[in-house]
Amino acid sequence: MEHFKAVAQASPVPVILYNVPARTGSNMIAQTTLELASHKNIIGIKEASGNIEQCMAIISKKPEDFLVISGDDGITLPLISSGAVGVISVLANSHPKDFSNMVRFAIKGILQVRANSIISTQMQFHCFLQRAILPELKKCWSLIKYVKITFAFLWLVFQRNFLKS
């Protein structure tokens, strides 16, 4: 907690907290976020815990001028409809027009037809990436590492046997 306060105190610009446990391995609980929300230079949080209950606790108890921003594409719509002000998205990088339209519709309250249709398509794409592409990329990376190790070993054997001085 003191770390965040020190950063906020030293920063010449307003600070947005990032709670992304999937990337950091540590979750900032709602109580911590709410305590930090009272700092004059901490203006919001990118909340990507994926925990709706935690997000709702922050939204319902936050100071009025503290911004809650979804950081989890899959729960952006429920968070916006509950009081979040927007999203810092991953999916928007691959489909910026569709995703920004969905968020705009959600903020305006036009959730049912248009935003849900877009998020359905986006989440299907996201699931495809998670299930089909990423595991294959990991396999390729493992194979590349294996090939590099094998090549290094073969080069060493070659040097010892054929390049004797």
C-alpha cells in the first residue's frame, strides 16, 4: 500500500492502478483499492481480476470521482452496466471498431442487441485464439528451443571431432 501511495505522491500526473493478477500473480483486493482511492493523485483502477464480486464491491463503495475501468474483456459489459466507465482492452487491438462500438453502446445503455452481438463475436474469436493458436505457438517455441539446443550440441560435437587444431 505504501508503495502505491509513494508513487502517486511523486507522480506529476494522475495515477491509474492496474490490478491484473493473471499477469502479476497477485490480486489487489477491494479493500486495498478502496483505501488507495482516497489518495488525491490516484484517479482510478484498471480492474482485471475477473472477480465480479470484487469489482462490484469497488464500484459500490468507491469515492464518486474514482474511475473503475474494466481490464477484463469478458466482463466489460456487466461492469459498465454496473458503473464502470470504460475498458482498457486486449481484444480492442485486434478488432478496434467493433470493440469500441460495443463499449460505446454499453455506455449509452444500448446493451441488449448491438453490444451483445458484438461481444459474442469478439469472445468467439478470443476463445479461438486461446484454444487453437496460443497452444500451437507455445509448441512451436518449445520446438525452436529444442532445435537450438540440439544444434548447439551437434556444433560442439563437430568442433571437437573435425576442427581439432
